[in-house]
Amino acid sequence: MNLKKASMPTRKAFALRMEEMGALDKDFAVFESDIGYSTYSYLFGESYPERYFNMGLAEGNTISSAAGMASCGRTVIVCGYGVFITLRAVEAIRTYVCYPNLDVKFLSSHGGLTAAIDGVTHQATEDIAYMTTLPNMKVLVPCDTLSAKGCFDLALKTPGPVFVRLMRDPLYEVYNEGAELTVGGSTFLRTGKDITIVGYGDTVFQALEAAEILSAQGIEAEVMDAYSIKPFDREGFFTSVKKTKSCLVVENHQRRNGLGYEIATLLLAESPVPFDILGLRDTFGESGNYNLVMDKYGLSAACVVEAAKRITAKK
Amino acid sequence: MEVIKHLEETARAVRYHVIDMIYTVQSGHPGSSLSIVEIMTALYFNYAKIDPRNPLWPDRDRIVLSKGHACPTWYACLALKGYFPLETLKTLRQFESLLQGHPDKNKTPGVDMTSGSLGHGLSIGVGMALESRLSKRNFRVFVILGDGELNEGQIWEGAESASKYKLNNLIAFVDKNRLQMDGTTYEVMPMDPIDKKFEAFNWEVLSIDGHSFPEILWALKETEKIKDKPVCILAETIKGKGVSFMENIREWHGKAPDTAEYEKAIKEIGRVIL
């Protein structure tokens, strides 16, 4: 694939932007749960120690405390790993952040199998299901350095809770300087007439790689980067599907209750087309090399190619 | 003495409204509400820096009812203080009411933070107390915890973080009424010694009778002298206090009185002369 290798993972890009913005916005505070050297929130902590609170290994307390501060009108950014934030502390997010609709934003690293090497305990493969289900929550998933920085800016300026899923390891760069991201927006990274492939985060790259292979075989795929999972860009999506009349969603998440399920309900209600979802099929992942793990669980570019051919053949 | 007398009369009015609103809607937690009447009355009618005409005043002291099911007492204090009309109390828990079954920050004037799922209030108080310092507004934060609620592990996460930041602007009342939903605190989950536990987390602990206004006011005054620690006011209380047949009876945790019980309770509470 003809893409530049990323210089840093999205977790670091997001945290770098957070530190940069600390100079321009003197108000927001950052809460950490003792993984600051992994989320890179320590960068903010070094520059703005008075606004940085390391609450130790206690995610529930970290989030409820962040909610307490946000209840006084301050924007708070909570940093952590997706599994711990969204599962251990989900009630704090639901009842004390989303219900009162407070300005708490989440830097949530190790999304999906991008934390492949760490194994199941550190792979957030249910986070999108939980977070998209909570009223008032917005969910963003950038795929590269510039979009991660853009998502920080969006999270900061968008009122209410925002969850941003980030990756452990660097992949590729696809966005150019000046790209405009919006809550509820999407980016079509490749145009094609035969099938719409929807990805977010790392699966955008599996989709792009697959699109090249498919093109050599005479299938032109349109690749949608659905970086705004919730709200989802329905208009952009349907414009594409009306043209391609088929759709494949590729997500590094449980197949159940992810973006694919949401898109399936949209398609069913509006205009069903040949469709499938690639995601974890009611299984946990495992440790190992990212590419090998992605292939084993059906999420690699080769799997995308195969699924796209199967779907387009049904048209 | 005038101060204490007035507080006692106010507490009588709070008790009347607690029983009246729970009877009206036939739902709520009378036992849990009655044990914190003096604590909340002291805060609202004597001690806390608040302004009912300006519920969102940024410099106000924050009050967090972590044991949110006792909100009838909170609502009665807020109404008597003038945050909303007394008639609103009759709409407790009813469709489209300002007064939700458990406290809702965005619906009820004067409710500083949502609560009701136990174990989060101390953490919320920690966040508010940190905000008080960061914003230099120097308000204080009062959190009311139940003793059963101390079973929740997150309470102790809150305790350790309050201690780390030496939050002397955070005061946690523990309403030690010795009963939780399924039985006595000793049967369900023994937590004693509560004072030693908080002290081990490097908190200052003041032990008082939670139904004595002189003791509550003494403890609140004492908190002002403590400069480098959060303070736990361990208040010995009686669940259902003020209504003889509800006192120390587990069943009154979350049960509404029938008409005969209501009339008896109101008679015991006595005439409200406010």
C-alpha cells in the first residue's frame, strides 16, 4: 500500500495535541489513572501540573471525580485504556457523566485488537457497543496522527461527553494538513462504484489495502472513514450506497452491537442492499503480532477482499 | 439557644414534609431520610454558604447527597429554603416532576449533583474540592454518606485520593444508622471500626450524635481548624428517627406509610410552627 508509515500512534498524537492546546485553553483539566506514560498524558502533566490529577489505579474514582469537577463547569479529559474506562467504570460514565450531560471527554487507548501484543485483558473489543449505547455520548475514532489531533479539537469544543477511541501502535498516515473533521462527519478516502467499505480507526487501512487488490480484479470499492461513529454520517453513507448498491463494514470490535449493527438497521429501514460485517464473531482475541491476529480473526485486508467479492456477487 | 431552637423547629418541619410527600406518592425511603434530617438542616439553615435566589452561584458550597435515596429530606430542605415552592414536594417521584426518585442535577434547583447509585458521592466530592482549589473560589464540599454505602469499594478510592490531595475543604458525614436494606450493617457487611478506617486513610475523624444540633454545629466549626486533611464527621444516628414505630426497623428503609401510620407519624412529629 502506497501510504506513509505513521510516525506515532493515535494515542500519542491526541495527547500531544492536548498538551499543545493546554497553552491556548487555560481551563480544561486532565485526569489520569496511573498509565500516563502510556496514554502520554504525562506530557500535559509536565507542562500544566496544577491542572493534571493522577488518581492512581482507580478508574471508577477517577471518572466520578472528573464528573464532580465537571459539575462545576470545567471541561475534564479522562485518560485511560478502553477496557478499564468503558467496562470497569461504565456506571460512572453512564450515571455521573452522560445522565447529567457533563463536559467530560475520554482519551481511550488500546481500542480493538490494535493492542494485539498485550492480549485480551488490554484489548477493548466491546467499547463501541457500550459507549454508543449511552445517551448524550458522542463517539469518535481517528485513524492517523492528523485526524487524532483533529478529534482532540472536536472533543474539546463539542459540548457534553465525548469518547475518543485510540490505538496503541502506529500504522499509516492518510489525512493531509487542513482536513476538516466534524462531529457527524466522515471522509471518503477512495471513490468507487461497486461497493462501499466502511471502516474506522485501523480498519480504514485494511479497507484501503483491500480496495487496491479489488481494483486489480475489476471491483472498484469506495472507502468511507467513519471517524464519527456517533453521530454517524447517514447522509454521506446513503449517497455512497445509492451508487454502489452494496456495503461491507469492517470493524475492530465485536461484530455484535458495533457500527455494523447500526448500519444494518439503517439499511433495513431505508433500502436494503447486499451487506455484511467483519468483526469479532462472539470471541475474544489473543496475544501476538497485529497482522497475524487480524488475519486469524477475519479482519485483514485479505479477509476484506474475500468478503467484498462475496457481497458484490449478490448484486 | 435561639439558634438551636430554630433549627429544631426546622427539623420538625423537614420531618413533616418527608412523611407527607412519601405518603402522598406511596413510595420512597422514610427510614433513610429521617436519619439525616438534623445533618441536612444544619447545613442548609445554619452553616453552608448558599443562596437560594442564585442556585448556580459559582462560589456556593457544594452539598452532595451520596445516599441519594434519602432525597425527600434534601427536597424538603430545598423547598423550605425557597429553592422551589413547598407544593412541589407533593409531586415527588411523579411523572414529569422536578423531584425525581433519586436526585437529578439538571431537574431540581439546588441539587448540585446527580446521585442515587451508591459509592460515587465521595469521589464526586473529591472532584468538586479539587475544583474549589483550582478555580480559587474556595468553596467547601459536604458529602453525606450512608454507613451501608461504605461497603462500596469506590468509597475507599475516594478516601485515598482526598487524602493524597489533603482536601481539608472536603467534609464527609457518615450517617451511621446501623441498618442497610437487607439487615443490620453488622449482619450484611461489618464495617467497624469506621473511625479507624478513615484515620488509616489519613482523614481527621470527629464522632458526634447525628441528631444533636449542638454537636453537629460544634463538629462543623471544628472542621475549620483542620488545615491538611479531609474530615469525616461520624454521626451516630437512628434510622427512622422521630417516628417511634419506624425507628431502628429495617422494613422502613423503603416503605410508604398507610393512612393510619401516616396520621400517627404526623401526630408524633407534632405541630409545625414555622
